[in-house]
Amino acid sequence: MGLTDSALPFVLGALALVVFVLVAIGWPSPGRRPLRITVRAVQALLLNALVLVLAGVLVNDQYLFFVSWSDLLGSGSEHAGPAVTVGDAKAGGLVHLAGGLRAPAAATLPPLPSPGQRDQTYTVTGPVSGLTGQIVVLLPKGYDPSGSQTYPVIESLAGYPGQPRSNFHGFALDTTFQDLVDRHTIRAPIIVMPQINTPPYLDTECVNGPRRSGLQTETWLARDVPDWAAKHFHVALQRTSWAVMGFSYGGWCAAMLAMHHPSTFGAAMSLMGYFRPEFGPAYDPLTQGIGNYDLAHLARTSPPPVSLWLMASKADPQAYPQLVAFLRSVRSPMAATSVVLRTGGHRMDTIPPVLPEMLTWLRGALPGFAP
């Protein structure tokens, strides 16, 4: 029986019920007291184990962290297939668009809250969106606040539920990126990790709701966060030096932000993301239809000049079919490069092995990331 077979929870539930009944009626009941105590202890342990396994299987069925027993036990292969590109391969780096980021008015930048540290933590209120959230920034090695050197920027978005530091720890961003910088694979970036949802427990799908009644999450991520970063750090302002990346929910947000705001972001990297919002029961502001939040429709009818790097697992029943459908919709002047894992579940530990390939692609797609 497969790990994700629909019958598995029923089998586990039935076994747990049987053990519970045996405990309740006290059967079997050996005559010797030590043996009777041992039987009861084994039954209690078995019941607890079955309940825990059942809970794990139900959670896995919902999120598909593991797609098979071999995947769970670590014996499956998660090697990626060859990258495939459709559209204009360097769309994000060749097209000039007006209306991007502007240079800060202040002559000097504000001081860092943690001088001498690579990671900095802020609480920021967006002047346009009105939202307040935490932003964690990972600075390049040797970053000098008083210097004049500018850096490209990657806005990194966590999955849901998640916090700004989720990608920092899950992707090992500090060591992974630094290794590639040291090998001159890519220019050292400033990595900006904003809180996506405000409040954090609400799944907003990164969209803007109706102005008077909905949260302006897209505006927070696409306008407030980049403008704030430009006023606090030595960043390059051109779209060819700005990319956005994310995992799962964050991957959807990354692709959407780049396609909706190509004057700010020249490229996006979506890791096991999807291509249209998937709201939970607590919040759905798009009562009049999703419109351009259907990224496949947008790519087909009004493609922006951006470059996308997309990754999914062939065993992921959510991300992979949407990836295939989206690639069929891509038209010039945008580009999409896809990498598909042969197996593997919907979890973050499948991501680090593909990061070097992704960042090598980013160097080619956007000139601002070339060393």
C-alpha cells in the first residue's frame, strides 16, 4: 500500500480502534500480574504509535511532503531532469522599462541595527500598503554601509505557514550563496526576506484585496519592500539587478510579483510554486474573479518581459500539472525555464541541491547578477 493511497488512513484508523477496544475491555488478561502489566503497556504504546502515524499520514496527504515510502525513507532519487526553456531566454535582462525604483533622496543611509552582522532585522510599515511586518536582510560578506559599491537584490519569500527566516534556514542561504560568490558564479546579492502575511496567521495569497476592505499584500511586497530596501542599503536600482524567489506559496507570489511588476523585477524563481491563488476558507478577497492573478492567462494574453525559473517535482500533484499548463501558455517577450525533479515531495529539503543551477541561470538571465 502506497504512502499516499487513500485507503491507508482508514487502515490505520481501524487498527487504532481495534487496539483501543482491546485496552478498554482488558483483553487479553494473562493470569500473572507482571505479564498483564506488560501486555497493557505494549497495547498503550501501540495505540499511541498508531495515532501518531495516522496524524502524520493525514498531514502528509494534505501537504504531500513525501510522495512514497522510498521518498520518506530517503531511498528515492530526486535528481532533476534537464532544464527546458520556452520564450525569449533573456527577456528580463534585455528589455528596458521605465517606472522602476528611484534613488533615495537622503545623501546617507540609515545606520544598521546590528552593525558588523550579516543579517539585520527590521519592523517596517509600508507607506503605500499601510501594512506592518518584519523584514530580515542578509547582507553580502564585507558589506560596507559607508561605501559606494551597489549590489543586486533577491527578494526571498517563504512558504505558508512561514516566517521571513524560513528560507534563511531551509535553503541555507548564507552558505549556499556565499559558496557560489566565492567561486565567482554570481555577484554577491543583498537578500531581502519580508514577512508576507500581515497578520501572520492569514493566508492572503499575496494579492491586493478591494481597497476599502482588503489587505494590500501585493503592494507591500512589490512597492513598499523594494522602496524601503533602496532607502536603507546600497542596492542597484535597475530591474536587471532585481529578482524575487520563493518556495511553494512563496513561489506563486514570486512569479506573480515579477509578472505584475516587470519594471521592478526582471526575473523570478518559483520553487514548487503554483500559478493562480488558492485561498483558504478564512480569506478570499477576489469575489469578482481572479483576473490577471491567473498567471497562465496573463502569460498567454499579455506576457510581460520577464524571465522565470520554475521548479517542480513530477510526483507533486499540485505544482507539476500547473507547471505544465503554464509552460504551454508562455509567449514572447517573456521566458520560462523549467526544471523537473524525477521524484520527491513538496518540502524544502529538495531545494538546496538545485540552487547552484538556479543561480547560474540567474547570472545569465539578468546582467546585474553577473560577477
